[in-house]
Amino acid sequence: MKLSELPHRTAATVESVDDHTPNDTIARRLRELGFVSGERVEVMAAGPVAAEPLLVQIGYTRFALRRSEAARVRVSVLENPA
């Protein structure tokens, strides 16, 4: 599942970040921000116009991501979030 498709307030873990091109700067930046395999992630809210941007929490940090950026992050839903 893509992060952009994750329902609000649903805990998930990052599986990977998809590169669209070689040396993809957006994918690299997402990884630098902490979107790496195994990290817990959650969509907290969405903006009022066309649900843009998404407010995403990874660890204790929150980021505003465009849906196109969030669509690069592959996640799996946690069965028993703690």
C-alpha cells in the first residue's frame, strides 16, 4: 500500500521508498527525513483543498507531504499497534 492511500490515524511501517529516476532527489530526501524500512508512520490529517498536503508523523516528527511524495512511500499496516 502507498502512504498516500493509508487511512488517517492508522499505524503502519515503512517498507521502501520508490525511486522514479536514477539519483531521485525526492526519494533521497524522504529517506534522509527518516522514511526508511521498519519505521512506524501514520497519516495524521489532510489539508482542506483536495486533501493536500498530508500531515504525516514518523517517529515523533511531523511532516507535510504532497500526495505525489507520499505515493512514493510503500507501507504495510500494523496488525497490533502499540
